Amino acid sequence: MAANNEYILEAIGITKHFGGVYALDNVDLNLRRGEILGLVGDNGAGKSTLIKIISGILRKDGGEIYFEGKKVNINNPVDSQRLGIETVYQDLSLVNNQNAPFNIFLGRELIYGGVIKYLGFLNKKMMLKESLDLLDRLKINIGDLAKPMMDYSGGQRQAVAISKAVYWQSKVVILDEPTAALGVAESKKVLDLIKMLKEQSGISIIIISHNMQHLFSIVDRIMVLRRGKKITVQNVHDVTGTDIVKFITDAEAIIEKV
């Protein structure tokens, strides 16, 4: 099957089963270049399974993945990152007792003199400078960068996790519930940051969220999964939140049964 150059990422006919249960059944996901795609569905719909396959945590049982028009094999998270796909999970995967520069460079630390990482010394001064420049460019103010992540607010922690993806020049960023447990003001800051990434960096973004108001404020299209199947993909300007909820819950079918 030939890839479509309109899309930076295509997951075609993805199937994943756990024993006799199909978590994903012939699911297609198409992400356009420079767009924000919302991915929604009830618990157990297959959202997390799909992004874990794209990010290399799970292996698909069937289907194909194309990235920038080429068929690719994603067998682990390193494969995904090398392609330019970064995933920010709901738990953020930050080291709470370490500072922002440590977390931004976690796993890809800068060292002196190009010596093998495990034999060299960390270039903490350069990592701090690069972190300051990055956060300044993204208009992110988290105060003292020497503080451990546990001392920052939820929104500030989310901003650090997202900025890490920007620093490593990711082409696709997957965000799992980026505003979960955040207050109104902090949610707005995170949503503004996501919009800025699209507008200034041209990054393609997939967002998983249960918050319809947040999704409708930033996404271009919304894809609905239900019980492991793709139900629909809609342009955000062609539907309402009520329409999407009906797709998620199969409300029309419920009404007919009643």
C-alpha cells in the first residue's frame, strides 16, 4: 500500500489483541503535517493501545505504519524517537527529585568532549544554558531551574515535558491527557503552548483527552474510537461536542434499543 504524502504519520489496519480480546480491530490513523488531531473514546476504546504501538511500547499484531511516506518498523521506544515521534504520557515520566535540565536531557545527556556517556562527565552548565534558551523561546516561565520537579505546579511540569519534545526536534508529539488535573488557568497555559508548537514549529500533534471544551479549542480534526474500532474522523468545524459524545457512546443505538 502506498503512503499518502499529505500525512506525516499513517497507521493502516492496525490490529492488536490480548488473548481473545481485540483491543484494536483494523484501525486506521492518519495525521496530517502540521495538524492537531484529537483522539477520543471511552475507557477501553483502544486509545492508549494505539499510541503505545506508535510510540513503540507495544507491538502491533497486524497492519502497517508509514512515517513521512516511508513504511517503518517500530519495535521499541528508541525506534519511535529516532523517527521523530515523542510521547508525553499522563504521568509525564519526569524524575521528581531532579531539576528541569536533568529531565529535558534525560536519556540523551550532554557530556564533555564527546566521550562515551557512561565514561564522561555531564556538561551540566551546557544543559542549563540550553534549557534556559529553550524555555525562553517557548515563552515558558517556571522560575528557578535548579528546583526539583516536585516543587513545580502541574502546569509547569507539563510544560517541561512538552518542551523536551521540542528540544529534540520531534516531528510528531503525542500528548496523553495534557490538561488532566490542572486548574483553569494552568490548562489555558498548556493549551496555548500546544497551539504555539503547531503555529511556530509546524509540529504535528495527537492529543488524547476527555475534555471536549479543551479539544474543540485547539484541534483540527477529531478521531473517535469505540471498542477497538475507528468510528469516525470529523473536522472540528463540522461537528459539536454533543455529536462527538454520540459517536463515543453510540447514543443513537441506545435510544433505539430503549
